Amino acid sequence: MPDTLILPLDSQEATLAVAGGKGANLSRLIRGGFPAPSGFIVTTAAYDAFVAANGLRAWLLLTAGAAAADAPAALENASAAIRARFAAGVLPPGLAEIIRTAYLGLDATAVAVAVRSSATAEDLPGLSFAGQQDTFLNVVGEEALLRAVVNCWSSLWTARAIGYRARNGISHADASLAVVVQAMVQSEVAGVLFTANPLTGRRREAVVDAAFGLGEALVAGRVEPDHYVIAADDRIVGKRLGRKQILVSQDAGPSAFAAEDAADRQALPDDAIVELARLGRRVETLFGTPQDIEWAWADERLWLLQARPITSLYPLPDGEMAPSSPLSVWISFGAVQGMLDPFTPLGRDVMRSFIAGMAGLFGYRFSYESLPTLVEAGERLFIDITGALRNGFGRRMARAVTGFVEPGIGQALTEIWDEPELAPTAARPGFTVLRRVVSAFLPVAVRFLATLLRPDASRHRIQRRIEALVTSIEARSRQDVTLAARLALLPELLDVLPVALLRGWLPTFAPAMAMLNALMHLAAELPDGRRSALEITRGLPHNVTTEMDLALWETARRIQADPAAAARFATDDAVALAAAASRGALPPAAQAAIDAFLARYGRRGVGEIDLGRPRWRDDPTPVMQALQSYLGIQDSAQAPDAVFARSALAAEATIERLADALARSRGGWLRSRLARFAGRRVRALAGLRESPKFTIIRLLGVAREALLASGRELVAAGVLAQADDVFFLRLAELHALAAGEQGRGDAHPALQQLIAERRALYAAEKMRRQTPRILLSDGRAFYEGVRAAAGAGENVIAGSPVSPGVVEGLVRVVLDPHAAGLRPGEILVCPGTDPAWTPLFLAAGGLVMEVGGLMTHGSVVAREYGIPAVVGVTRATQRLQTGQRVRVDGSAGRIEILEPLATPLSDS
């Protein structure tokens, strides 16, 4: 057998694929000059050779694949069967001899070795593979070593490892395992070092847990260790002594524990604690990310036993911030937009370009690359509000705006409000800032007043201009036939859009918000005054998102009216229907209705603010799912158009009711007239809330289609592997392609490898379970939404009320609207929504979102449809389960769990 079955621990060939994560990291530590015990790696090729020699591979995949991830007994049975087959397996003679030879070649004093599993499955954002495979300590002798190696291999198939991979979409076929064999360090003290505080996220602190003996009891959670916190300047700023009641030692045997209570003794001396923290900072520098390091202390010497990234920390922009850097505060752009997924690289550049264009209207000249107000972290965008918080006026505005737009962010700001580094340095904006703001907004103010006087004329004017702009850009795109010309379309779009929005849309929509606020103020002294004011926004006309949803409902009615079309939608699944629609192969009535819908709205899609995300024209599966859901609505009184019409009538009646109630108050005649004036302008103009987003998406859709055409041409030329690879390039890289700088044949493999790496990072980030609402440059991350008031009860979950009313129903947790399966009347529980989610609202009985505020897309549409809605609910998709019966109170911002989950409903 080849010698590559074994590698020295310091080998340059010890990559992740060959040596597993633990082996690759240890090899890198040793090559970097860090103190780690010597040893060797039994590579993944050896594991593969054992599996092949015993005919296990196909059987392994079949056995593991048959065990459901949420069935503990099945997982245990599958694991027991697999591990029994490994134990009964036979090591190929050549492989056994190679391992023996490597063992005998270790230092003669190293009678005992540690045998550690090293899997190839890497830790992912928010997902850690630590502790899933086995480690064996104090292994002595050739035969014991061979047994330990096989047992490590079989631990790739523990019940927890099988279930973890299955739950997180990681293929069993891609999993392999190497084994690290190291000289055993008979430590007096051992433990774990975190180079950043894993509880707070602070990058300026290191944390050490320490216990007497070997570190196995601590890692296994069987001992209460000492706990030390070390600041970046080497000061020990926290120290708590644990009982350290379990000692693992060589005398106790390879897997036995001996009891000892040592609560009155500090395990590690102060100078060793500081030395360990310094070592950790060097390791962090080597790997470029905060590390979780296992260490040992023997004969007054520190040893590093393994290092791995701390997966629970949210990454910071541009890597780690220096400890001396001023504190910066970033809020999640995605939380504000209701889209928590990562952005594609080109999507980030385009959004940065758009924001740079908006800044230009205020006299600030930035390129998209140098824009300081948007930073990237975890493949997502964050808005830098540090400057606002350090200004007295700015921090008041930041608090008011964030509390209105996304209450979770507003509440999280209170956690850092008194940070000394954020103390305001100026009470009001400077003259230059005021001049720029006044210059930008003076034309807006003039149009604002004109709109109040003639709301319908102003609305018609902006709608005509929007349609003319879209028509012009579409005509221009049809003339572009080269990548350079198509790329030139983007800056043209990003130049005209900010002007159109600031000077066209804003003075038309802002009066609606001003009138709504005035109405809420007028109604404040009335019982349920705020709720009544919000009810005026139900059934709003002129909302493009509502119009889209009602157009989809009309499409469903046309399908229902045609027997052939109705039968097809009753029998085929959404994927098959989408494929047929894309080919033009549906029954004529259905095909015509769907084509008409997609012609107007097909550039929408989930995560549509990211240029790189697919649109309904690319894949109409979500449209088919929504249509099938609509076709399940049998009660004509609950039909979306009927619900919308009732909402509109109720809103008009509410204006009159408020006006009549105010007429009976002090100064009633004037207040009543003002209420009618304000209410009618809210009805005439507030529906324009969705127009800018729809305009942006339509125009970005034009650019996307043009770039995909170039992508197909680049695929034909062998430059790219698939057309949508263009969205995994940065804007500068695309310009380089257009200029021919990447046109050489030898550059294509490197470019395709870069794209593959970015796709892998994007896929990994999509699996991240939580995105912070607020991120600080010292590493602290704030994930919480609106918190429940004290005494609310364990069955009550709190959020922010955004659409009044109370509804009871069964929960349907939906993480991806492509696979919603929402049934009429169910409570839709989701991370966040953009307009592409709103077709689901027509079937939903209520709405619960993890992010959002009073004026986010989901909230606006929920109010228009009269759906009770609560947003800003921390981990709603984890705390609520499909099939639970709950009561959603959209007036008070409460979700009450009425019945615990007995039997979860199928998502089919």
C-alpha cells in the first residue's frame, strides 16, 4: 500500500481532505512553530481503504440514509449496526503494518498515545462538528492502537453525527475521517482557551477554562472548571474557581475518571494564564479567525493539542478589528428589509452602488467600493450608524427611526446606549451637513405641499414617470449586445433611481406618513385610537404589491373556471407545473393567464433586492404553489378580493367614525375636519409605499436578464461554468472580463475556482441560523427581538404589533416560500418577508415574523388584508412549531400558545 496512508504531523500535504480538520490544523500549528506533541496522521485514504476492503460503502450510505434525523431510536439502531460492522472488519495487512511502523517510530519515551478522530466535514456558520467523533487517551501498544483507529473510524457514524449531518443537509457520501496519533501529554492541568469571549462575542477578551489532570473530563462536560477572562492588554479581568471535582489521569486508565475536589486551588498560575492568552492571539493571527484551542500544562510547559474556529461568533467586516480601534455600531440591512439571507457578491456591489448614488444627492461623493456607510459581514450588508450615535441629534433620530422600522433593533440599541465610546460629541448637525440636507430636501418640501393639496394628481404624475422610466430602460437593454454595454446599463440605472425616488416618490409618499402620524396624534385620547388609525391603512388602493397578489388571485380564478386547467393544477405538483409553464405547455387558459401575470410581475422573487437571486421568470415554482393554495379557498366570503373589498369599506367607515368621535371632543369641529383630511390623504397616497421597491426590482430585473445573456455567452466561450456565475463575481471583476483582462484561457480555471469558493461560502452562510440585528466592532452581536414583559407567562411570546386584530389557528413555520405548503387559515410564521412572500398572505389567517416594523413590506400588506400580525419575535421559527394552535394578537403584540404540539402536521 502507498505511504500516503500515513503522513507526519508536520507534513505540508496535511490538507482538510487528507487529514481532516483537526489533523490539518494541528499540522499548521506545528509548521508555525507552536508547541504541539509530535505524531502522525492516518489519512482519509486509509479510512477509504478499510471501508473498501470490507465492502461497507454502499451499505453505510443505505443504512445511515434510512434513519430519519428526528427519530432518536432509529439513529441509535443505525449507528449500532454500523459500528458493529466496523468492529468486525479486518484491517488490510499492509495498512496495519504501516500504522505499526509509524507508531514504533515515535519518540521512545512516548509509550502512551492519544488517538483523535479528525473528520473532513468542516465547521459551518452557527454549526459545530465538535464532539461528534471519539478520542482515546493513554493508548499503549500496537494492537490497542489499531483497535482505537478502527473505533475512531466508526465514530464517524455515531447517532449524533448521522443525525446532525442529516438535519443540516450534509451528505453522508461526502464525510470521511482521518485519525491523529500523538504522543500523550500527561498534563497536570488542561483545558480550553477561547481567543474571543464565546458568550459576549468580544474580540478584546480571551477566556480560559482549566481543570486538573487531562482535559477529557472538561471537554465532556463532567467537571466544573476554573474560569479566567483575560483582556487584550494581558490583564486577568475575571477569575472564578470551580470545584474541579473530577480528575482524569494516566493512573486512572485510558477511559476512567477518578474523583477529586479541588475547589480551593487555582488550577493554572497567573503567569501561565497570561502566556496561554498570548499564545492564543498568535494562533488566531495564524488562522485569521478566533480560535477554540485545547491545551495542556505539564512540567511548567504549555502544549497546544488542537485548534478550531469558534463557530458561534458572527464574523466582523474585513476580518478582525484591532483591539485599539474605536467602537463602531452596525445595524442589519437585511433585518430592515425583511431578508436575512446572504447577498451574492455582485448583489452586494450593486446595492452599495445604489446607496452611493443616494449619498451623492446630498453632496457626498463615494464610489461603491469606498462607501463607508455599508459594510459587509457574513456575506451580508450592515449599515454603519456610529456617526449618528455620536451626535446628540443623530442618536435621537437613530433611536426613533429604528424603533419605527424594526423594533428589535430599537430595543437592542438600549443595550449599548450608555457605552462611553459612543457618548455624543455634538448636540446638533454641523452647518455643512444642514446645508446639504436643506439643499436636497427643499425641492421635496415644495412637492410635499403640492401633494397635500392635489394628492391624486401627484400620484398619477409619479406613476406615469415610473412607467416611462422602465419602458426607456427596457428599450435601451434590447440594444446592448456586449458585456461592456450591459454593464454600462447598471450605472445608468443607479444614477436615475436615486433622483426618481428622492424627488419623485418621496414627496408623494411622505405626506401619507405625515398624515398617518397626525391622525394617530389626533386619535390618541380616544379608546383604541391608535388601532383605529392603523385600520385606515387596510385595503389601501394603489399598492403594487397588493395589486400583484390580487392579480394572482384573478389568475387562479381563470384556472378554476377552465376544467382542463383546474384538473392539471389538482393533479400535478408545483415543480411540474412550473416546468410546463416555462415550456408553454399548460392548458391554454392557464398558460395565457400565467404568462400575463409573469409579464407584469415576473421580475419579482424571494430575496429580490439581491441582483443574484432567481426571479419568478427564471423559476415560477413559487407562483404555482401560491396558485394551488388559492385554489383551496372554497368560501367565497374569504376570497382575497372579497376580503380586500371589505377591508377598504371598513377603512373608509373608520375615518368617519374617528371624525365623528373627534367632533364631540374639545375643539371638535377643527379636529374632525383635520381627521377627514388626513384620513383621505392616507387612503390616496399610502399605497405608494411599495412603488419604489417595485420600480427598483423591475429595473434590476432588466439588468439581471442582460447579465444572464452575457453569462450564457461566457459559458459558451468556456470562461464560466454556468450562466449565473456572473453574480458570484464582483463588479470590478466583471468589468475586467468585459475589457478582456480575463480572456486568456489559462485564467478560466482560476476564475471558476474563485466562483466555486464563493458559492460554497454563500451556501454555508445560508445555513446560518441567526443573523444579528446589531453588530459591534468589538465582536458583540445582538440577536434578540422584542422581549416579553415581566409576568407575561411561559406560554406567551412577545413581539411588536403591526396589524390589529386577533386570530386563532394552527402554526405553519415557513423558512422558504418555495416550499411553503400553506393551507388556508393557517398562521404563517417566518423569518422575514419581502414582497415575493406576500401571495402567501392571501391564504394566511395571521402572520408572525422574526424581523420587521410598522412599515416593512409584510406589515403593510398584512394590514391591507386585515391579517393580524406580530413582528420582531425572537427566534419565532424555532420557538413555534408547525401544528401548534396559537392565538395571535396583532393589537397587543402577543402570541399565546393554546395547545402544545401533539402530532406535527406534514409539510406536504
